[in-house]
Amino acid sequence: MFLKILMLVLFFGVMVGVGVYCRRHATDVNGFVLGGRNVGPWLTAFAYGTSYFSAVIFIGYAGQFGWKYGIASTWIGIGNALIGSLLAWVILGRRTRIMTQHLSSATMPEFFGKRFDSKALKIGASVITFIFLIPYTASLYNGLSRLFEMAFGIPYVWCIVAMSVLTGIYVIAGGYMATAINDFIQGIIMIIGIVAVIAAVLNSQGGFMAALDGLARVTDETVSQTPGAFNSFFGPDPLNLLGVVILTSLGTWGLPQMVQKFYAIKSENDIHKGTIISTMFAVVVAGGCYFLGGFGRLFNVDVDTLGFDAVIPTMLSNLPEILIAIVVILVLSASMSTLSSLVIASSSTLTIDLLKGNVIKKMNEKKEVLIIRILVVVFIAISAFIAIYQVQSKDESVKFIAQLMGVSWGALAGAFLAPFLYGLYWKKTTKLACWVSFIFGAGIMLVNLFARDVFPVILQSPINCGAFAMLAGLIIVPIVSLITPKPDKKLVDDAFECYEKKVPASQKNSLD
């Protein structure tokens, strides 16, 4: 216990120390929200990865999908690495960095407002972001409850309070730069932790081949009547597995807190390095999480009573104390990194895109940073309250909150992915097409939340519905753009001129 507490104290001390150290970078809006657009490739890549993979992935998704699909759940991690990281950086990274700086936009709603010259579009995007990021933020605490009670025997509430206060301190003090540096430290902890836990869990089952053989002998006729389904290449339910891959991989392309990482990277050249680093990080962390979860059925877990969140903690419960301490730090790292990213995205969006110029007519730089800091506290407090209320309430209606958390990712990505992607690449994208995507993406997920039975069986799952919303948006935006009035040519040409800037090339050898 002394060792575990000592590791926690050191971890929290480093996080707060980094926040205090970085306070000089957070004196203006550009510094607080984007680190002055001067963040290197290693910090940006790790910030992207740690914001992507939270405790929800390690405890919730890895346990749930590992139980459902067996070793084939590793495909989710591979999809996260190739689609959610590699392709996202290749397709979005450079263009996002160049155009957002050209348009002087610090948030995704501000990008929509300036790219399409629409104040209403900016406000609409900020409202969607505000509504759906709050429950998503609250979900980060879910994976910590069983783990902390198992490791420390302390109430879950104190874990939420401590994590909220300490995250708030370093975000308020140092802004984005403090978040990026802490994400780098937390990312290293996650890599070491994942590798160590996988090795220990497989060793407890007699090694990889023995564990795989044991998985082949597991049968569950409610899932599949095929022998060896849980150690097969595509698992017992390939179609639903594909839905999970699409939602958790393609979804990052439309999430404000993820795309914002490209705004802040130091230069266009750093995008190439960041692409490689981010992809390798995702292979280890996401691939490792889902690979580990795939062996969940080898352990005696009563998921009907305890739920899928019990799968990973049960797998870890008999590990050596030092490894359990590392896992606790790992999950804290995953949660705090994502929490800090979300609250910066939420508070900056609400301040810059909704309050400034609308509610508060005159807002100077100093006041803007102050309001963002205040809203960081507000967002952390609200998400912590929701998490505490959910875990303590005996009211069945509180399950609504948990459902809303699952819908958040699909709604945000379904609304924003297509208009943001086409806005970067296609000059014919129209303002009305963005509105249709916003309404369709957020609307279909809300209908799925409140009236799930009206959907076909395959779309009743929020995960499949979210994947459908994203893919449908990629078709809706070009169709609506082609049948609606063309955007102003000068506006579009001004936005896209940043891609045509000529740069000098050095000549090292004579051509004679």
C-alpha cells in the first residue's frame, strides 16, 4: 500500500509541477488554447494518442468487446491505429494546420464560421459541442471505480474528486502546453503499463499459445454455435465488429478535441514525424488493450451481474502489487489526459464561439483567458457531479445518463466529420450542406437515444448508429452541396489560397 500511495503522490506531483512550469505559455488565448501553435511532433502525437485512448477504452471497451468478439477484438485496435491515427494525420493533419492558421481559427466551430462566413454556423456547432462533450467527459470516470476500490479500498467518490481537482490545477495553470507535456509523460506510462500487463496476464494462463488454446475451447451458444469462435480471425459477429471499428476509428476525424491537436503543431514538416509516432503509439496502446480484452473469457467473470466493466479488473486482480500500482497509474493517465483535452475544447469553444460577441459584446484578450479558465472549472465540476450522481443513485432513470454518454461520440463525429473534411478539400462545399450534416448527425443519435425501437435491428446499437451517421454524412454533404447555391467564389478562393503559397527550395548540387 505504501508503494502504491507513493507512486500516486509522485504522479500527481509531476502533473501539477508541469502545470506551474508552463504557466508562462498561457498568458493569451492562442497560448492557452493552442500552446502558441508551437508544439513539437512528439508532444502533439502523444497528446493525440492519450486524448484518443481513455479509461473508457482500457476498462470499458476492451472488456466489453473482448468478451463479445474474443481475440478478433484486436481488429478494433488495428483500425484505431490505421484509420483513427495514420489516415487521420495523413488526410487531415497538414491541411488542418495550414488552413486554421490562415483563417485564425482556434476551435472547430470557429473554423466553420470563418470557412463558410456564417456566424450562425459557428454558434450551431458550438451548441452541439457543448451538449455532447459534457456527458462524454463524465464517462471518463467510469473505468476508475472498480480499479481504485480493488487497489486501495477507498470510495470511488474520493477518486473522482482527486482526479478532478488535480487535472483542473494543471490545465488552469499551464493551458494546452501543460496538457501536452503531461500527455507525453502519461503516454509513456500507458505504453509501459500495457506491455507489462499483457505479459503478466498471458503468463498467468501459461503463455500466449496456452491462452489461445484455452480460448478456442470456450463456447457460448447465445453468441455463436461455431466451435472456437472466440479465437477465430473475425470472431463470432464480424458485422457488428466492423461497426465498432468504424465508429472508434473514423470517429476521431470529427471530434473537436482530437482535430484541435493539428491546429497546435509547430510546423507543416512536423506533421510527418507526428504521423509515425502517433500510429506506433496507437498500435501499442489500442492494439494492446483490445488484445488483452480478447482473453477475458478465460477468467471467471459474471458479466450478467457485474457488467462488462468488471472483465479487465478481474483479469488484473491477481497480479503482483507493483503491477496493480502501475495499472492504476496507467488508467489515471488515460483518464486525466482525455479529461484535460475535453475541458480545454469545451471551455474554449463556449468562450470563443458562443459568449464572445454574442453574450459578452466586448471581451479583451485577458478577459477571454479568464473566462476560459473559469469554464474549465465549471466543466470539470459538472462532469464530476454527473459521475458521482450516476454511481450513487439507485434511481433506474439515471441510466439515461449512461446511454447519453454512449451517444456522444456518434453525435459529434456524425455532425462534424463530413463538413470538416470537405471544407478542407472541396471548394464547392456549401453552408447549407454543413447545416444538414449537423442536424442529421446529432438528430439521428438523439432519436436513437429516445426511440431506439424505430430503427432496424442493426442500427439499434448506438455504436452502429454512430458509424452509420458518419458514413451517411460523407454522402449527404456532397449531394446537398451540388443542389444548393454555390458559395461565394472570393470567399472560397481566399480560404484555399493558403495551399498555393510558394516556398523556396535549396539547391545543394550544381545542375551543370
